[in-house]
Amino acid sequence: MAAAAAAAAAEQQSSNGPVKKSMREKAVERRNVNKEHNSNFKAGYIPIDEDRLHKTGLRGRKGNLAICVIILLFILAVINLIITLVIWAVIRIGPNGCDSMEFHESGLLRFKQVSDMGVIHPLYKSTVGGRRNENLVITGNNQPIVFQQGTTKLSVEKNKTSITSDIGMQFFDPRTQNILFSTDYETHEFHLPSGVKSLNVQKASTERITSNATSDLNIKVDGRAIVRGNEGVFIMGKTIEFHMGGNMELKAENSIILNGTVMVSTTRLPSSSSGDQFGAGDWVRYKLCVCADGTLFKVQVTGQNMGCQIADNPCGNTH
């Protein structure tokens, strides 16, 4: 119908000239054109649910993980930038190179200014030294300076220097290579270095202690001295003197042998004139007595011509 009407209208227009259409005819014609256009646009179109389509990109957990990775990389980049700036400021890298140190082809690392370091670990067979004709100054800020190789340790503190080693130690002249001091007693006999007159130790274990032929051997302690031998203690000398403020105790499993003259010096004992009266003043007088077996004891003097014959004495009947 529509096609026939359109053909008739076209034929009438062509034969009689242009023909005016009514509003209704124009609306019908416009509606027909829209229907034809929509049918052409939807040709071959199949509607599908969007949820069933293949999704591209990072969504859900993968998207969150990607965001976390990006944030982590950003943080690492910031840290790397800070470290680079710190190294730049400490090493002082400029247009002319590094102002604080030099790197040589031989592997030498030279510091050109005062350097603040915590712990230094030299490589295998490395050497730490100073420049020619200049001293190498190593200082610690209120802390000891420790040189350690394995179990051997040298600690330099404010008031003392200590050396700790499980094997031993040797001091030698770097020019002549002569051994000045060694604790290898199987090869070298222990001698104090030249100029050292005394040795201060808490405990010493050795087979023999001797002095030079022209000097005396003096052993001094502030508190208590213990001399112990696994197979006995032998003390030999031209003159042996013991000076002590307290008691002297001799212990032995079998016997104690004093092979020599035992003498008690009275030069340091206090004395008074013969004219003083007994018991006068603040003095208390004693007489030193000895038993036949060598036991010493004292007797308070209360009168003239008083001897060791008292009722209470350690000698028993033999005086």
C-alpha cells in the first residue's frame, strides 16, 4: 500500500508538477523511513549479556596487587634516592672526582681526610697503614680500639692495653725481625723485654721463675699470694726472705723441708730502754720464745728476769 501510494504520488508529481502533502502523509512517510533505518541498523546484531563477555585488564584482587607493587616500587625508589644523596654528601663527589678518597689501579684505597668509621673488615692479606713519614692516628670516641683476628684480640683503652690469645703472642722488631718477647716457652725462654722491670699478672703458670745473677727476685702482692706446685715447690737462693703483714701458711701432703738456717730478724721489733718500768705508759712487752721443735710463741713480760717458763705454752714439758 505504502509503495503503491508513493508510486502514485510520484507519478502525479511528475505529470502535474510538485504536489503538496498533508501533515498526516508526512508523518506516515517519516515513520516508514525510521522503521526501515532501524531494521538496517539491527541487521546481524545478536544481544548478549555483558557479564558473560571476556573481561580484559586487571580487576579485583589482581588490581589491588598491582597497586601494592607500584607503591612498593615507589617506596624503594625514594629510599634509593635518599641513600644516593647521603653517599653523595659523605663521599663528596664533585666535578673533579671524589674529595675524600682515591681509588688506585693496584687496589689501594686512600683516604684524603679524617674519616669516621665504626668497624673495618680488611680483605684477605690486606694491610692498613699510613703515608710515608706520617703517623697513622686511630682514636675512639669514649670507646676502646679493638684489633681482632680470629680469637686473638688487642684492646687499647684509656687506662690499659690488653692482649687476648688462645695460642700465644710474639713481639719482634720489624726491621731486624728479632723476637723481643714470646710466649712460646717450648722454643723461647721467657724474658722480660729490656727496660721492663716488673710484671703484673693475676695468675701465672710456669715451670720455673728465676732472676738474673746480679739482681734479686721480688714477688710482691697487695693481698694474698698462693704458690702451688703439682709435684712440689722448691725455693732456692742465697738468701730467702718473707715479709708479710699477716700469717704465712705452709701446706704439704708429705713433708716440709727447710734446708738451711732459719733466722728471725729482731731489728724491726720495737725496743725500749732498760730504765722503763714494766707496764708504764701504753707499751705492752712480750718475749719471743721458741720450742725445741721450732714452734714460736710469745710471753707477756710482767716482771724482771721473766723467762718462757709459763704454765700455758705450746711446747709441753720441753722448752
